[in-house]
Amino acid sequence: MSDTNSPGATGGGDPGRASWPEYLGGESHGAAAAAGGSGRPEDQGPPRRVIGTPSPAASRTLLAQPDGGDGEEPVEPFTPPEPQDPVRAGKAERIVVACFVIALLAGLGFLVAYSLIGVGSLTATLHSNLALGGTLSLVFLLLAVGAVIWVRYLMPTVEITEQRHLMRSAETDREAFKETFEEGAATSQFVRRPLVRRTLIAATLPLALIPIWVLRDLGPLPDKSLDNTVWRKGLRLLAYGTGRPIKAAEFNSPGALISVGPEGFLADDDAMAKAAVIIIKFRPGELVFGPSTPPGHPTPANVVIPNWTVDNIVAYSKICTHVGCPAALYEQTTHHILCPCHQSTFDAAQGAKVLFGPATRALPQLPIGVDAQGFLIATGPFNEPVGPSYWERS
Amino acid sequence: MSWITARRRHPAAGYVVIAFVLVIIGTAYAVITSGYASAAPQATPNSAQIAEGRSLFLANCATCHGLYAEGTSQAPSLIGVGAAAVNFQVSTGRMPAAELGAQNDRKPGRLNATETAAIAAYIQSLGGGPTVPSPAQVSSAGANVGLGQQLFVADCAACHNFVGAGGALTYGKAAPALTAATPTQIYEAMLTGPEAMPVFNDLTITPQEKRDIIAYVTQVRAQPNPGGFSLGRVGPVTEGLVAFLGMLLFLVLAALWITAKHGKAHE
């Protein structure tokens, strides 16, 4: 009986073939049983269904059918199990009813609030929103709470085993489907006329290609645009916020730090995203100097380039070389520059070399000097791309 | 008590007790460590005050900073740091330090305003340096709060958080929250760069700009906390995040409860 639908629907006396419930046969199961003792005459196959009409499965019920007509034991009429504790159940019932009644009142309250509270002014709209949202939330919340308490405390917790019908259709159904399908394929000439079939398939191919193709328009590739910042020789360093140029002689307190940007680009967020710089003033002797290097040339690691500084003032990119956060937590006692995102720590006294954290490159040093008025200027661009790595970085 | 006795073996009883104790401890901690006011005295130096400052210095500071504030291997020289640095360190309770270390946290001060002013006058007399700002210099009246915010975000927020809630630095150091700092102390901190903080002298950040920054800090920290609880003020919508996480937890627990098997199953 591997292909029975449910215990109650099992046809008697015909174990070899698929048992078709009575609603498929056009005659009652009981009558068939009375007439021949078997479910259906052998020659009567499953009903042929016309394509487009509802499937018989739609009318199939999952509940066991009381069926006493075929000589098996009669199924007892169903009696729902009672909750174990009637007192508790009674209490739960009252709570559920209270929930539903309040939900009803809240729902009515919504209608009342909708009619009474106008939306003419800002205050009235505020009150209207509060009343409408509040009552509607209350309705749904109490419906849910009531339903949950109902299920938890009123419904019995017997475990019900429900037989599931087989996923595989009956053999005769499958045959019928195959027949219908092949009939349809032949009638439509889909098989006989390959040119129509192939051109149809070919016509759909561009549709599959289109979504991939239009990905190109998500934006231009960065190409070389990430390699350079707007810093160039002669641009003054302006304090971020005030936009004031900075005199080297005034930026004279050891341990001082300030965020700066290039002259003319402070309001340009796209430019500042790469060009943000911090300048730090050191006490004499604190900086670890390397050899002098012209701007644009490769620099030795772990040292400050002396001719890129002005009187112990050093400028570093503010963009962390890990993922580009603004690394500007500076400790004047230890000369640590800390990036707040992932704790990459750089030593500002040693060319901002990495002391700790996920960053792998030192913060690039910006070559700076002073102009005729004594203001700090850049004496060249960064000699390497600032910020995190990217595909095109050489 | 019978109510408690009846429920003490409830599955949730343990969690309730732990939550209750945590709330008690948290509240007690918050009460004990709640703010203490710091006076900002005005130094009007005279020889008597300097002499008193000298004796106070010998009693409270000289052990580490040397008999003549010349510094030792354990503490820096104080010659030239100015009255502003002394007033900041002593009025915030950081000095006299509880122990040697790079990090001294704010604590109730041991010296009162008069004593602080005396020591400040003594240190000022040694080698000059930045003086304690006047109330007018730190007043928020007429300050440009917008510019103050821009400057704060550019140069202060990296360490102090953009609403001044403070944050961690390297190797155990931390930038303090600015919730308890008086305008005078904020000004002095910018001017003198206490501990690991960088210096922002008056030529780089002008006195007017310092007032703007102070106005921003005092204004942003005076904003009300939605729901009456600051949650550390670590972000613009901290309460939103907490509400989101709290509701998520609630929904998970509710789902567990709804689908849980009954304790007493029907036969």
C-alpha cells in the first residue's frame, strides 16, 4: 500500500493498482464497492483531462474520509481533546476574548480618529499620525497576542500525524500527461519545424545577455584617477574649517596638529576625499630623518624626508592606507597616528611607518615648504597614491 | 515573599535575578561617579599667593616634578607650561596624580580653587606660559557654533567623538569624554595639550575659534537624550540602534516562546 493517499481512502480488494478516490471516478466509491468489490473496472483508465480545466487534485482533501462501506473497521467519529486544565483554559479564554474585544475597540477607534482628527496643521497631523498608527498597531498586536494565547492555552497539544500523499503522480496520470504533452508538441508543429524552434530560441538569447551588457554603465573604471591627488607645487595648505592659510612661524607649538586641505579645493568633497592632510609640529630632534629626496622620487622607508619638512613640521596624508578612513588620532607624547576604524597605528616621527594594525603601507608624506609670505605650501604632489590599495595601483 | 518563593524555580528566575543585580550595580555606579563641579578660579598673582603656591607645590607636586619644578625622570618640567596647564590638570583632578602613568583620568580634585590658583600663580612665575582664560574668553555668547562644529569635526572629533563622548587611543590610553569639562578647561586643554593631546595654539586656532568650539561642545552635550537615557551618546541615533537590537532580541525570544512545546502536554 505504498501509494495510498490516506488510511481512510484506501480502496479495498485492489492492492495492485493505484487506488483512485471516489471523486475521480464519477461514481461513488461505495457504489463501486457494492457493485464489484473492486475500486474501478480495469479498463476504465483515469479520466482524460482537457488542458486548461482545473486539476482534480484541487478538490482533493487531505482529511481522512470516514469510509465504512468496504468492510474495514469503521473510523471513530472525531472528538477533539479537551484542555487538561479547565480553570486555566477558562482564564486563557477570557484573556483572548479581552484581546479581541480591545482590538475591536481599537479598530473602531481608528475609524473615529480618522473622521475626527484633521490634518490641517502640523500639530493636528502629528496627532492624527499618532492616533491612526497607535490604534492600528494595537489592532494587529492584540490580534496576534490573542491568537498566540489561543494556540498556546486553548488548543490541545496532541501530536497529529498527517499522512502525506505521494509526491509521485500515479502511473496512469503520468502516462496521460505524457500523451497530452506529446500531442500538444506535435499539434503545435514545434517538433516538425526546426527553423521556427531554433529562431525562437535564438531570439531570446539577447535578453539573457542584456543585463550583463548594461553592467558596463554602472560607472567608469577608475583607471588612473586614483593615482594622483589635487596637490601640486605651490598650493597653500589651508586649515580645514576656517580655510585660513597657515604661517610656518605661527604653527610653532611643539605637539601641534591641524587638518588641512589644498588651496581652492576645501569645498570640493571629491578632491578632499583623497587630498586631506594633517600637519604636525615636532620638537627639534624628535623626527628621524632620512636622506634628502626630490619630490616625486622613491623614498626610503621608516624615515622622514628632511627637505619635505619645514622647521620640524611634517605633512602626512590623512587617508589611512588600509581602507581609507581618516587617520587623525594623534598622540603628541608617543607620536602615534591612530586610525579609528581598525586601529592601524603609524609612527609620525618615523615617516608614519606602520607600528600596528592591518595597514601595510606608511601614510604618504607630502613635500611642503614656505612661500614668500611665510605660508606653508606644497612643493610637489604626493609621490605615491594615497589611501587603500586598488586593482590599478602600480 | 510567597510570591517569590512560588516562582524561584521558574526557568526565567535566574535571568531575572541577574538582570536585577546588573541594574542595581549600574545605577549605583552611575550615582557614585556622577559629575562633580570644578571651579575655574581667576589668578590674580601677588607675592603672597606665589609663596602659598610654592608651599603647596612642595607638599603636593615636588615629589615627581622636582623641588623647583625642573622635572625628574618620572615627570616633566613645569617651567613654562603656564598657569593654564596647572589649572587644567589640578582642577580636573588629574594632578596630583594617583599613580605614575601616561593616562591620568578625571577625578575629584584634592585641592580647592584657591589652592589651585596659588600653584598656578607659582608655576606662572617660574617661566611664563599660557595663562588661565577669563570668563569672557570662554563664553559661548555670540559664538559661531556652526564653525565650531566644523573645526571640532576636523581636528577634535577623531579622538573625542563628534559629540564629545570620548574614545580609545593606543596602548590603553583614551581621549576623555567632554561631558564634565568646563568651558575654561576645554580652552586650557586646547591651549596646552595635556598628556597625549595635540596643542592648538592661539595662532592656529584663534581665541575666537576656540570660543566657537567651546560653544559647539557645550551646546551639543546639552541636547536632551531621547528616551531620557544617553546610551553613551556614541552616535546620532544610538537609541535607534539599541531599540533595533532590543526589538530583535525580543522577537527572537517571542518566536522561541510561541513555538516552544508546552510544559504539560495533553495526553
